[in-house]
Amino acid sequence: MSPRPHLSARAFRPLAALPPWLAHALRAQRGPVPWSAVTRGALAAGPLLLVSVLVGRTSLGVVAAIAAMLAGINDRPGSRRTAVKRLGAPALVGAGGLLVGTYVGDHVGAVALTAVLTGLGLLAGGMSAIGPVASGGGTQLLVASAIGAGMPVAEPGWARALAFLAGAGWLLALRLVLPTPGAMTGDFRFDGERDAVARVYDAVADLLDATGTEHATARRAALTAALDHAQDALAGPRLRRYASSSSERRLHAQYAAALPLAEAATALAWAAEPLSERASAGPRRLAAAVRENTHTGPLPAPARSAPALRALDDALLHAADAFDQGGGGDLHARRHGVRYLLRTGFGAGGREYGLRVALSFGASAAVAQALYHSQWYGRHTHWYWLPATAVFLVKPDLGPLVSRVLCRAAGTVLGALLFAGFAAVLPRPEGLVALVALCGALIPVSTRHFAAQTAVVTVLVLSLVMVGGEPQASAGRIVETLLACGIVLIVGHLPMPGRRGGQVRARLAAAVRAADAYLTHVLDGSDDDRAARWALRREAYRTLAEARTAIALAAHELPALARHTEGTDEVAAVLERLVDTTTACAVHLDDTGRLTARHRERLAELLDELTAGRDRVGLRAPVPDLPVPAAG
């Protein structure tokens, strides 16, 4: 699944007095209702199930509806191109998992089946450490393999896999075809990309307005998030390697023109001197030009009284020219090869994550098989619920462990009770099909809180089970969810090989390496290769943001787990100041060719703090001695 930034959402004031692990469980995201996603959700699982019932292929329709539901959970705001990767890649992996689970479940015994599922858990857990899309693929691999092994479907495995792909593909087709708000300006294909680029210019303006205030650090972080989002939106999969239309080339040029503006704004924020409103007027006009797909017109120039202000003025002039020419531009996106992916998946963070996923998934499958074969509470045909539930509970990108467990338990109980009431009054199957469509529409809204999402998904899944011919199963759903909660809680607190908090330290070490590369490039005086500098700067800030997210999630665990990553937030704060200072140095070197005493002293101070912090938190990857130039 895609990561959910619960920690960045605004919280109710009373939550500040609660322990972090409890406050996180009660916190929900806020924002406008994503009506386009709601419409897609209503047109996905429900209609697919209706068609399958009408043609007499109900079981395949249930599989397709499950795939559409999983894709709907990943259906987040963004560009169409990004949606292809975010929805399509996990669906392909999930179809493979369904195929494997079907054939293994049909041909091996309980012990061998449990062993295979445990191995898949190890693979999926390590894969999930790579990034959000890989994490979504790992989740669907495990959920689909459990469903394939346990769901009673008469059709062969290849037919189930095709039905799974059809369900996810139908939602993806809706995402690509249906219009979204704001899509009618300019080229229909680039609605999400255009908004993402415009938000970068808005974030630059917000940072300039906050310069010299206590809000500058938060605004700089918001600028990083906007740049990451725009970069991902424009760098998604395409049929050709380069932009193939004038609209796409224009958006690329507008994004590239924002990079020197972001650099100058960061340098001004580092100087901490308040600016006039005139400084942010230009970026705001550029944001409006991107959204309206128009020319910029005259841009107000800021005063050129300091190196960073001169850089801002030059960047505005460059942006105005780029907007008029629209000749394309480098996205400066990260390019990681197979070696990086393997190092991430099998490194310290990936190994720890993979072991916990494997143990949780394997133990849940073993318990489910034992209950199933012993007929402890009847020979029910949905034993796969237990391991599938454990998959969602063991995913750290869905929130801290105790928060996930509390929300999952509460949401399942609520959803099961709601479904029991609906099942008592709704006609079958048409009423249940309508309930599936309603739940599909509610999924995009329910993703704001894990308990709400769990409640909606529980109602949807129980509806599918009953349409498939099984009796009402609310009680069994509650029991198996509580069992999964207990298993994941136990596994989550078990000691593992290596030091605890490996994923956090792996992210932090990657951020340190990226900052090292960026600082070394700047201090080497490579001013003739600014494209490389901007790419290194983007990588430094992106990896730092990823480390910050991992650290924040770890800090909201129970104290027994949170203590293993204590102090990493302080190291991240030092690293953030170091990258900001490096950006200020780059801008100053561009203007004068040498650093001031303030720049040199600040760099030396931050490098000393970073070295001390490295030793304090026990980063395994050594922090290199970064060079500090002599006075120019």
C-alpha cells in the first residue's frame, strides 16, 4: 500500500497531551473529498461484481472486485502517468501471487503451504523496503497468495489471475479515461502533472514569505515534498524515453525552471532575513501561469542587494524565458539500478522488515491451517482471512505497530457489526452488490484513517463472501482479526538478528551519503555543471524526507520499541541544516566565487555535530569526513 502521512496531518489540540502511540491511533487526515476517486470507486468493484453475477461467473467477479478494492486503496491524487505505476505494478505482482497461491494450495499439504507462504513473506518484506510502489506490490503479493491458496473458486489459477488483472485494470482504465477537477485546462492528459508543478511554485512563494520567521523550516520541508511529488508525476512510465508532445515538454521546462528558484529561496531562508512581499509575487504568478496554461506576463523583480536575491532574480528571468520557449528540461530524477535495489531489499532495513513480515505471515498461516484442519470452530472456507489480515498489520508504512493494531481491531468490529445489520435487511444478491459499490466509493475517503478504512473494507469483503455463496461470517471475521492482531504484536516485539531499528538507520545512512555527495560537489567548485548539482540536491532532500518519515513513525511506537531509534531525529535535524547550508554555499559561490567566514564556520560546526550524532545513534555506515574549503 501506499504510505499514509498521518503524522503530517493536522491533529486536534487535545491529542497533544496523550502518549504518542495513542495520539497517532486517534489522528486522522483532513482535506477536501476526492470526488473523482469516489466516482471511480463506485464504478469499479460493484459493477464488476454485477456483471459477473449476470453472466454466471460470480466467483471470478469476487476475485476481480477484490483486485479493484486493493487498487482503490492505492488510488491517490496525482498524475495519470504516476497512477499507471502506482496501480499497475502492484496488480501485476498480485496476479503472480494469486497464481502461485492457487497452485500451491491445490497441490501441497498444510506444512508445505505454510513454508511457501513464509518464504513469500520474506521476499515481499525485503521488497517493500525499496519504496512505496514496491511496498504496495509486496502487500498484494501476500494478500493474493493467501486468497489463491484458501478461497474456494472452481476456476483454474490462470483464470483467477486474469480476473485479478481485469479488476485492477478496470479501475486503472477509469483513472486514465475519466476527467478530474481542473483537467479541462490545456491538454487533458496532464491534469495531475500541471497541478503538481504549480504547487512547486506556490511552495517557493510560501517559503519566501516565511523567510526570517519560525515557519521557514516547515515551509522548506513543504517545498521538498512539492518537488518530490512533481518529479514523480513527470517521471512516470511513458511509451517514449523523452517528452513527446509540446504540452509535456512545456511542463518539463516549467519544472526545471523551478529548481534554481527553489535553490535561491532555500538560501534566503538560511540567511533568515525577512523579505518584502515583492519577492514572492513572481513565483505566485508563475504558479498561476502553470495552472492556467498561459504566458507569465511581466514578473516583478526583487531587489538585487545580496547574492541569494540576485540568484532569485536570475532564476525568475530564466523561468520567464523557459515558460515562453517551452523547450523541455531535465527532471533530475533519481536513477537507481539493480544493485541499489538489491542493496536496499537485502540490507539491514530490508532484512529486519522481511523477517518480521515472514514470521507474521507464516505464523498466521500456520494458526489458520491448524484451526481449519482441527475444525475448532467449524470447517469454514475463509481461513485465508487470518494471514491476509496480518499482512496489513505488519506494514509499517500504514503507521506505528500499536496504532495499526488498535485501528484494525476497532475497524473490524465496527465493520462486522454494520454488515450484520445490512445483511439482515438487504435483498440478495442485488442489495449486497449495491453495498459493494457504496463501499468502493467510500474507500478513497476512508483512507484518511486506518480504522475507517478497515471498517469499509470489512463490510466490502463480507459482502463479497456472501455474494459468493457463503453464510454470514461477521463473528469469524472479528475472531480472526483479533488473532492476527495478537500474532503481529508478539512478532513485532521479538528480538531479531542485528540492531533494532534497521530500517530507520538505513534511511538515515542513505541521507548522509546523499548529503556527502551534494556537499562534495558544491565545494569542489563544479559550477559549470549545475544540472548535476540540482540532481544531487534533489536526492539529498528526498532521502532526508524519507528518513524523517521513518523516524517519525518509529517515534510513535510503544516506548519499548521507540527507544531503539532515540536520537535519530536529532541527527536528521543536523543533516537538514547541513543540506540547507550547502545550498546557501552553492548560491554564494555562484555569485562571488568564495565562501564567507559564516559559511565556513557553520559547515565545520554542523560536520562536528553530525559526526557526534553518528556515534551516538550507532549508524553502521560511517559518516565520511566532508571537506571544508579554505578561505577564498
